[in-house]
Amino acid sequence: MTPVVRLKPLAWQPYIAPLELADATPEQLTAMEVTPSGKKISEYVRTLAHDPESYSARTLLFNAIMYVEGGLNRADRELGALGASIVNGCKYCAVVHARRHAQLAKSEQVVSALYFSKPEELGPRDAAIYRFASRLSVTPSQATAEDIAALREQGLNEQEIIDLIHAVAIFGWANRLMHVLGHASSAKRSANA
């Protein structure tokens, strides 16, 4: 049995100075009202908000793919995002989406198996989703009709498969964007923490 991994949050350090809220234009402030998680304005958001029109378009698409009600459940979308982020080498996104998956699934079992490179310990549904996300991320043509059949065997319908493809695809793009704009590092703790 694989030991349980408990992933600590990482910080993301931008290569260019994030937008200072006090210096933001009205368009930039409006764009930042719709954050990906709906929770905070991170350094990543403030970096992307230098171009408010692109940031708004990106965020609306991201939210529609990852947070929409119905279709593929959130834990499975997060597993697709995690698979893509692992393949794409985006340590920050992998940790964020591993933690979200564990929270939504109420278990660290899947995340632990993946972080200890033991995908053979995944259940059939998680294995099919992870394998598809990984193959689609390496080279889209590596994902085959057999991979789609494996997803269907695990109960995914057409809409859920399309939702999974969208989650994997947006992370193919998001991971690469994060790589050129900054890098992951250990989260800093404040003196009061």
C-alpha cells in the first residue's frame, strides 16, 4: 500500500512584476472581479491582468470548463487537470489540482498513488481518466479510440468525455502559460503563522 502524501501549497513567483491594485485601470479592476476560483486575486491573476481583455476571456473559459454545474463531476475534472499538469511538468498546477482532487474526493489515495508513481494502484475509473489525460497531454494523437472506450466502460457519457477533454486541453495551455510567466517555489510562511 502506498503511503499517504500530504502536499503543501506552493507559491508562484512571477518573472514580471504583477499589477499593483492601486495602479490598476478600471478595465483591469473589472477583469479581476472574475477570478478562476472566485476567491482571491493572486499574483498570477495580477500578472495576467496586465492585459485585461485576454485575462477576462481566459477566465470566463476556464470557469466554464472547471466550475460549471453538471456534466463530469469536479473531482474527475481535477484528475484530468492533475494528469495534464504532471505530464506538462507544471509543479504548481499539479499541487493545486492534486489538493483539490483530494478535497473533492475526500481521499488522498489517488493523489498518493500518482505522486509515488504507482498508477497501477488506481481504481478502474481513475486509471482510465488519468491514462487518457496523460496520453492526450503528451501528444493528442496518443489518445486513441481504445482510451475513449475505456472511459465509456467506466460509465462516462459523451458529455462527460467532452468535459474531460476540455479540462485536459485548458491545462495544456495554462501549464505552458505559467511556465513562461513564472515558477513554483515553496510557500512562504509569515512570521505570525
